[in-house]
Amino acid sequence: MSNNRPNLSIVIPLFNEEAVLPALISRLQKALHDFPAAVECLLIDDGSSDATPSLLLEVAQTDTRFRCQILSRNFGHQVAISTGLASARGDVVLVMDGDLQDPPELITQLYAKVLEGNDVVYAVRRSRREGLLKRFCYWSFYRVLRVMTDVPIALDSGDFCAMSRRFVNHMNAMPERHRFLRGLRAWVGFQQTQFPYDRDERAAGVPKYTLAKLLGLALDGVFTMSEKPLRIATLTGTVVAGISLLAAMRIILWRMMNEGDLPGYASLATGIFFLGGLQLITIGILGEYVGRIHNEVKGRPVFIVKDEIGIGLSKVKKDPLLTTQQLPAAG
């Protein structure tokens, strides 16, 4: 250990995972039984309404390697991970989901890859055991995101990764409220390498990432990591304006060379509706950016921790009146 820090911190966000939590703890303890360094497991409860918090209390009381933070409400998966990153003390920080789709048995290999000199080792899914529709949505999501964002985000790579301490410090120093972590991870840079693996199916319970939440994650990824939607809206408006100008010139020529009324009222109405729809889409794109600006300007904390369970809690900036925790600065 360096500076009284664990060698490895494992951050796991949880939301209503009482069905899978016993199996998760069992596999974590087995995977870490012969781990060659000091380790802490940060279990972040994202405002669960089931028995997850009470199960976390039992775990922390029986195994001092486990620390738990209970958020005041459901802030979302990305914010729950950010909570863990802000509190993690390890020289290496590993992030994994709590549904056992990310196998705990790979922890040692990811940790070793960081010790080889990599700042980030991100897991890339070679295969995934999920329904055809969900696999297609994920496949489309990563490819659209790759085209739309300004930084190259690795295809089929989720939040399952291991990061060096200096890298996590830079991640924590980013103050934005809409946090798309795999995008921020790509933006920071440094030495990154991929780790192929086969993603398992959920061990128990029901998926928490519905199609609506996946769509929200995709929008956050695009609108927080790129201004390309604005450029596309500008380009589309320019093209439509050019077509409209050509159509107007055609009407003028028709009037000059022919007598009588110009037919085509249906086409005219269609054009009006098309332009109206285009304007609404453009306004919607602007609204997405303005809404995010509005949330950033308010400056509210990214998360609020209601309770902490465990030994040796890290020092995190707090508001004594609101028990509010904010992301610490790099250092």
C-alpha cells in the first residue's frame, strides 16, 4: 500500500439488486481470496427500494473489505459510479456492474494489466447473452455514438474497466453533471488498452437498464460529447433552404413562360409541413443542449450520500448541513 491507500478499489453501483447481491458477494470474496494486494470494495446503493441497503449493512459488518454508501435517492447508474470514483482510495480503481454480467473472476487480470503501465484497461464484449432486440440496440448505440462524438469511443466497451490513480483523479476533476463515463474516459486519453471478454447473462433479478434508459444514456453520450447534432441541423437547414430557393426560381420561370395558375397545392402543403417538422427537430436539438446548460449552471451537487457503512472511510468534501458530497479535485 502507498500513502495508507488500498492497492485496489472496486466500485460497484447497485439498484434494487437484492436477488443477485448474495451471489455477487460470494463470487467477489472467492475471487479476492488469494488476491496479492490490499483491496476495498465500494458498494454504492443508488436509492434502492428493496432490501439491498440492509443486505449491504450485513456485508460491511462481516467483511471489513466492504464499504457501502447509500445515496439519498436514485440518481442513476452513471452518477452512482461517479460516487464510487470520488470515494475510492486505491492506487488502481476497477468499475464493474453488480448484476454479475461482468465476471468478478477477471478482476485479477484487469488489475495486472494496469500494473503493466496502462492507465486504463477497458473490457470489450466479444459476445453477450441477451435478447436479439437488446443486442441490436447496443450494437447500433455504439456505432452511432462512434460517428456522432468528437472523441473515439471504443466499440462495444461499457463501464467495466480498471484505471490508474492519476487517471481517476482527472476523471473526478471534471465538474459536469451529465456524466457519460465511457465518453469522459476516452476524452482524458493517456495509455489505454482493451481487454476482450464474454459478457454473461444477468445472474438474477430483472435488468434495470430499460430501452428508455438506454435511449437517455445514448442522448447523454451524444449531446455531452459532441456538437455534431447542431452542425447536422445547420447543414440540413442549408440544404432545405437551397432546395426551396431552386423551387422558388422554378415557380418564377413558370409564371413568366405560362399562363394560368400553377398546379400543385398538395406539394406546397407537403413542403410546409416538412419545413415545420424540420424546425421542430432543430428546436428540439437546441433544447437538449440548453437543458444541459441549465443543469450545469445551477451547480447542484452530482450526488448526495445519505449514509456510509464501513471502516476507514475516505475523506470527501461535505456540506455539513446537507450531507452533500461533491467530486474532489485532482491531486
